[in-house]
Amino acid sequence: MSATVTPLAEAPRPQAAASVALAWFDGGLVPADGLQAGLTTHAMHYGSGVFEGIRAYALDDGGAAVFRLPEHLERMRRGAEMFGLPFDPAQATAAVLATLRANGHRDAYIRPLAWFGEGSFGLDVEGHVPHLMVATTATQVHLNGSRARLGVSNWRRNPSDSLPPLKLCGGYVNSILAKREAKARGFDEALFTDRDGLVVECTGANVFMVRDGRLTAVAHGDSLDGITRDTLLRLTGAEARPVPLAELLEADEVFACGTAAEVAPVAQIEDRQYGDNPVTRELQALYARVVRGREAAWRHWLTEV
Ligand SMILES: Cc1ncc(COP(=O)(O)O)c(C=O)c1O
């Protein structure tokens, strides 16, 4: 028996997108669907890239603003530095704003990515061409804005003394494995715990709980220092401390938070179901007001487009 092999020349090609969005790539705006990566792209083989997930929101005055752009780009700069990737936050700021304007996006998800491209097949990043791109899409809602059901992952989060909790591309293999496992078990999302039973985070979001009216942010050295988590801590003055899984299961409310997820109520962890979530709903509403510039005290977090 022999396998049927489709000659490369006859292999189906993906259809071109109906409308060509613009992306910023290495210094200017180009049609996004014209971009290609070379076969020796270092980041594709070894994960040597760093990215951000950022959001822009439409404002009531008809404009739009990016939420906490300098903080996102500073985290990206720290990630780039680990790889020795050149990264200039001022240039990235200009690129983000130019891409949003060019695409006419107001409510948008923004994805900057810096990476090592073409060179040899070797592991050493020296001699590989560094690239920077910024793509924007109309807002995507992580966890579908619904109440999430979490499965406790059998995978451990990358320990921070092996891989720093920054948005390094290769680090997300760990999230992919956990997400796949959670979905195969019928859950929406995975919850990482460490060997001591302490909660770490979800695959792309941090975790909070409410117990007896008290709001607590999960603190763990292996979790990403989330900007949404920081936002909620500043808005509420909540405590941040290590939280055992057993305590999370006893909480009245649990939610995940992140730039894409915003404030996402958790309906279930394994077979523990959570009921009504009034505090989470209040925080969802507060967060929505802040990111849309409706809270004067926090408008300094907005960079107008
Ligand atoms: C692993 C991980 N944890 C937490 C977060 C939340 O971080 P932020 O609020 O900065 O988006 C993210 C978001 O990208 C993430 O990837």
C-alpha cells in the first residue's frame, strides 16, 4: 500500500482574505496577507520571539484609545531584552497607533510581535534578522465573554527559574498543552497549580477570588505580572497573596482577568460550581468604564489613537 501524495504544485492554497488589512512590518504599513516568513525563521523553530496582547476601545467622543500601552510595551521590551532582540518602545508606540489608524479600528485587539527571523538553522540567535510587526483586528473576546469552566491542569506552569513569566513565544507551548488537555476533558480553560497545590494562573489570564466579601488576587512567582490584574489591584486596593487551590474551591466567586478576557467570571472548577457573582459583575462594569475613559481619575491609562 502506498500513501497518496499531493504534488506540491497542486496542493490547495488558502483563499485570500476578502479585505486586505494593513500590518506594520519593519518600518512601514504593508498589506497583511502579503507577509511571509522564511523557512529558517528562528522564532518558528525555537520560539525566539516576544509579543503583547493589547486592546483599544472606542470612546464616547467618537475617538478611540489604547489601554495602558506604555505598560504593555515596557513588558515587551523586557522580554526582547532577554533574547537580545532590538526593541524601541517609542517606535512600537508609533507603529501601534499607525496600524490602528490605517485599519480604522476603534474597538480592537492589537498584537505586536518581535522575533528573530532568517539565518541559519542553528540555535544561536546571532546572525538572525530581527523583525517587528504590529497587527490589529476587530476585538476578539477571550473565553467568549461567558462564564468559564476551568479544569485543573496536570501540566505545571513553566517555573520562573526555567523560563521567566514574560510573553516569550516559546513559553506559550506550556499554555497550549494545558489548554488542549482542558478542552479534551470538556472544560473551556485550564487552571495551573504548582507542586504545593498553590494556584498559579490560567493559560492566558490571572485569577482572583472573592470570599466573605473580600477580594484577593492570586500571587505566584510563576505567573505573568498581568496588567489587568494590576489595574484591578489599583482600582480596588485588594490584597494579593498566595492562594491554595483548596481555598479557591471554597471561595464565593472566582474570576479570571486579562487584556483579552477582561474580567471573566468562572462558573466551575472541576466539579465545584460557583453561583451568582455580584462582586465580579461590579468589577466588570467598573473595568468597562475605566477602559472606555468614563472614569476621569484613570484617564491617564489611555493613549488616544
Ligand atoms: C499567561 C498569561 N497570564 C496572564 C495574562 C494577563 O495579562 P494582561 O492582563 O497583562 O493581559 C496573560 C495575557 O496575556 C497571559 O498570557
